[in-house]
Amino acid sequence: MATTGKDGTDGLREDIDRLRADIEALTGSLQRLLDDAGREGASLAQEAVQGAEAGSDALERAIVQRPLVSMLVALAIGMVIGRLFERR
């Protein structure tokens, strides 16, 4: 409970100043945490892109090296998908 007079007001002001400093410290900590999370997310996204590119390159090499096998696999996958949708 707040008291009136110089002592009560000064105490209340000190409490408010401490709260303000705590809020500023929390805001700074939260900002650093968000910055770190953003950098980590960007790094993971870059790794995912690199993995996808590597997979795409490997698939392209396999198609170029064995075009007949690639066509037969694509045909078989298409037939399986066609059968699955045919039943529905």
C-alpha cells in the first residue's frame, strides 16, 4: 500500500525505476533471443536448400546415366498412382 508524503512517494518512484530497468533488461534479452533464433532458422533453411540442391543434382545424374531405367521407374510410379486414384 502506498503511503503519502515524501518517503512514500520516493519509495514508489524507486520501485517504478527498478521495474522500468527490469523491463528494459528483459526487452534486451528477448531481442537477443529472437535475433539468435532468426540466425539459427536462416542457417537451417540454408542447409535444407543445399540438401535439396544436392538431391536434385543426384537425381539428374541418375536420369542422365540411365535414361531407360528412369523412364521405366517413372512409368511404374505413374501406374501405381493411377491405380490408387482409380479405386477411390
